[in-house]
Amino acid sequence: MNPARKIIGLLIIVFIAIPSILAIIWSVGLTKAVVSPEFLSDLPKEVITKVPDFVDDMLESMLQEDVITDENTRKWLQAIKETDTSFKDLLKRIGILDWLENELSESFNNIGKILRGEMQPEPIMLDLRPLKKVLKGEAITLYIEEILTKLPPCNDDELRIWQESAIQGEIFKNLPACRLVDLKEATSIFQIEFRKSVADIPDEINIFQRVPVMPYEYDVGQTVVSLTYILFIIPIFFIGLGALIAATSKSSFLRWSGAATLVGGLFSLGIASFAKGIIPWAMKFSHYNYFDTRLEELVFEKTGDLMLIIVDKLVTPVIALSGIICIIGVLIFAFSFTITSKKEVIKSVEPEQQSEKIDVTDKKSDKPDSE
């Protein structure tokens, strides 16, 4: 009967308990990562700091012949590259970088405070007025003029397209890479159309909607994570069931339970560590199969660092939780050796009793015969 019970218990642990503990670890870990205030406040800051360098790097790479083959587009990009102001310097000069690092970061930081219960729950509005103001400022006009100076003068056909585009208000569609004789007029046309696009941007957007039932000083993120921990009841039940069927004593029950917990944690730890290590490699080589154009491939390559930041934020809690589960499994397995079952006590006592009986019979046999 014991072998059959062990087989049944083992099947429950292998095919139900371990997969369930693996799924719950990932569910809890990813939930903890997504709802954590750090994910909402720190991650945007890290991404923002990389955006200017990313744009400059993209511009440099897009000038490669195999990336963009359209000659007109390449002329525009070359003119932008030849300006004395890099995109990063432009963002600093006109104040956009300051807006990103302060206004935008502060908005996400406030979301983190609300989730931690450090701030009164209220809608978080992202004020876009400072951004619209700098986009309509004189610095942008000077930058446009600087780009146009790097272009050759327009011929008659190009001049006609310029004029038609200006009349139709579609200068951003296939505009020839050339400048009008009157540079101020060309800059003015660009400025008018650009400001129309900026005017379509709303003054503010709601990036966090207040939850009516959310009281003050209520750590929402921690509460959500705490609720997900309840899901561990599922693997605990199946581990206990499998161990109860397979075990023959209290100590063996703990050993089965500890071993199952340890194996589940190790599987999760191995998969998470593998994913964290393989994703950069996969991202590096995946473009050979999944992208139709060199531009798509280039964008994927250049955004790789930003993606890896997000992956790291998501997978790290899973690795940490898997490690904790492994430690719990080891402790349970080790604790099992401190418990001695009744059967083991009886087995250890029986040889002593038998030896005592032998001694008594020997003593009796040594007595002289009175007769």
C-alpha cells in the first residue's frame, strides 16, 4: 500500500502542486512589481534621462544608407545633424528636459505617494501648458531657421511644391528638402504650421483617476500585494495533500512538503533568472527574423536599453520571492529531522529490550542447579 500512496502523492506534487506554486510566485511577483510605487515613480525618471541620448543616437543611425532610402528624407536628417545644436542640447535650452525631469516626474511621484498612503487621494493632472509654451517659443523658431540654412536653395519645381503645401497647410507631407530664397518666409511658414500642431495639444491630461473608495493613509500597492499572497493557499493545499498521502510519519510529511516547496522555488528562480539573462540576448538577435525594414530593426535596437530597464523591474521581485520560497522549503526539510516519530522510537527501543531479555536469560542459565 505504501508504494501506491507514494506514487499518488508524488503525482499530485509534481503535476499540480509544483506548477501551481510556480504560477503563484510569478503572479505575486509581477503584481508586486507593477503596483509598487517605485515602478510608477522611479521607472519614468530612468526612462526620461535616457530619452535625449536615444534621440541623438537614433538620428545618427538613421543616416545610414540602409536605414532610410528616401533621398528627400535623408537630406532633412542630414540638415538636422549638421546644426550646431544637438537634440539633447535643444531640450535643455528650451526647457523641455527640465519639464520632463520635474513636472512629469513629480506627477508620477505623486501617484507613488498616493499608493503608499502618504498623500491625499486625488486626481493627478499633468500640466502641459509649460510644454506648449516652450514649443511656441523663440528657441524653436531659431532652431527651425538653423535647419533651413543647411539646405540648398529650392529650384522652380521645389518652390511650387513649397507654395502649394503652404496654401494647403500640409508642409509636413513630402516637403522638398530645400529652402526658399527668403529664409524668414520659409521659417515663418514652418512656425505657423508647427504652432497649429502645438495648439491641438490639450492644456492638461488626467494621468491618475481618484478611486472613490480609497481612504487616506491607505497603502493600495501593499494591500493589493497582500491580497495576492492569499493565492499561496492553492499550492499549500496541494503540497499538503500530496505529502499527506505519501508520508508515513510526521517527519516524512515535512520532508515531502519541504522538498516540494524547494523544488517549486528553484524552478521559479531558474526560469526568472534565465528570462532575465536571455531577454537581452534574444532582443539582440531577434531582429534578424521579425522586422521587415532596417528602420524597424534600428528602433528596436535603440529602445533595447529602455526595455531592459522595464524587464529588470518586473523580473527582480519574482527572483526575490522565489529565493524566499526556496529558503522556506529548506527550513521545512531541515526541521523534519528534529521530529522523531513513534514508530522510530519503538524501533530504537525494541533492540534494547531484546538485548535486556538476552542478558536475563543468560543470568538464569548461569545459576547452579539446586538439585
